[in-house]
Amino acid sequence: MSDFGKVFFKIDEVLEKKNISKNKLEKEANLQRTQLNSYCNNKVKRIDLETIAKICHVLDCKIEDIMEYER
């Protein structure tokens, strides 16, 4: 099997930079805490586009601010 690299999330970095708590993001994006933690801890296996859109909306950022691809 080939190594295709990895996509990882930088949500915690954006939260810290914008001085927003996980609680605020969770509430304003209408997410479950376990779901948010899965994204923050890079434990997500399948990305939900609606969830990504909610996170970007609340954090007022672009997708590339919260996600990164590394070879």
C-alpha cells in the first residue's frame, strides 16, 4: 500500500489564536463535544462537510486554516 500522506486538523491552534474556547465553538456550531474532540485530536476517519462548514463559520476562517495535508 502506498503512503498518500495525511490530513490533519489545526482547530486547537485557531481556537488559541482567536481566543475562543472549545465550549463556545461547540455551542455556536451546534456540535457534540465528542465530535469536536475527534476533530481536534485528529481521530476522525470520515470528514463531514457540514461540520467543517460550521467550524469555519464560527471561527470565521477558511478550510486551510483548520486543515492541512502533509506528504
